[in-house]
Amino acid sequence: MDIPACDSGKFCIHSEMMYHCTHWYSTQNEHETYRVVDVEGRRAVVAVGYIDESINPELMREARAVFDSIVFRSFK
């Protein structure tokens, strides 16, 4: 993807308004992983993202391990 060729040099991920982007990527190295689960009829969204190359890769590995270990359970 050629992000500089996108609108204002941003690739819009999602927006809460029709003509204004509220969340975007400005480089090709940015990425996020989302988990969406149903918890007793309610939606839970958990995300981990990488948006800054200056972040220590070890911290990102730790964040990813925590993210991957999350388990939702019902205790009815």
C-alpha cells in the first residue's frame, strides 16, 4: 500500500464520523490485532497495536504474550 498516496497521507482504519477519520495508520509498519468476543450477550473488544518503531521489541513481545493469554469465562 502506498500510504503517502492516500488521503492526507493516512490510511483510515475506522471513523466515528462520515467525513472525518478518527483512527488511521501513517506508515506501513503500523498494525493492530483485535479480539472480539461475546461475553454473556455483550461485546468485548481487546486490541494490541504496534504504531511506533521506537517501541522496544521486547516490550511488544510481552504485550503480545499478555494479549494472547487473555481468556474470557462466564461464572454464572
